[in-house]
Amino acid sequence: MKLAPAFFLTIILLLGIIAGCQNDQAYTTAEQNFSTKQEALDFFLQEEHPNDDVEMVSTTAGEELLILRSGKDQYSLYELAEQDQRYAVEKLSATLSLHNTSGGGFEFTSLHGNDYGFYVAKQKEGIGADTQYPYEFEPVFSGHHYVALRKGHESEENDTTVPANVIDTTETMSVDLQEES
């Protein structure tokens, strides 16, 4: 009879170890992945960020990134991901706040393992080849802000040329309210 408590303790411990060793999927919950890209985007726009501005950026490598502008000039990056014919929007970065500045940026790695530098400016003045932000900027959010996306990390570059922008296309996303009627 003294073995019963030890047996149950061992079983509970083994269950905890087995649960901790399971592979983490790219999607954390079943309700966050969908059978189509459009369903994933609709959920992201309508349910997760209905009051935020979202810009879809397609890179020259074919990746689909989402720039989220929330609150008072706070920016985050997401990626539209596909795994096993299921789609989800995954967060790639922390939030960058531009409350008291005209621009800023950070580096990140996409879900495909590509390294990028991301830069955003609230105005066109002060950006470009002859400034502290020597990048090729593209207008986003209907031309109200500007972003640059460069391949690689800043520390990996040794030359002083303006890095090429790897943005292929951009599109301001909106919530399609007609489907809810």
C-alpha cells in the first residue's frame, strides 16, 4: 500500500514531462488558424484589431507582412503564415512607439528565417539618402506615413550605399463590414 502514493506521484510527474515535451505548433490555439488566407486576415482585422490601421506589405522574397499602427503611433509587425494548409497571423516584433519622435526602426527575423531592418517615419521630411534614415521609403497608410524594409541586419553591412528596399507591393487593409450584415 505504500507504493500507491509514489506510483500516482510518478504518473503525474511523467504526464507533466510528456506535456512539456510536445512540439509547439506555429499556431498557439485552434481558433487562430484558418483554412484560407482571407479567413485569417478577416479574423486579424475584425476580431483582434478592429480599431487599428493595417498595411499589407509583400516582400521581394514573397513574404506577406502586416504593419499594425495602433493607438498614438505605435507600430508592430506580423506575418501571414501558412503551415499544413492552415493560415494564421503571427506577431514578429515588439511594439515600437513613436510618440515623441518622427521616426524609428528595429530589426527582426521573418518566420521563413529572413533577416530584415524595418524603419517607419511619420513625415517625408528628414528621410532619405542624405539623412539619419538613409533608406528607400515607401508611402503607407494612404500616404500618411513612410516605411522602409531592408534585407539583412545593419551590423552585417560594411558599405555606405543606400540599402535596397525589399518592399514589392503595399496595400492598406480595411475591415469588410458587408459580410457581417
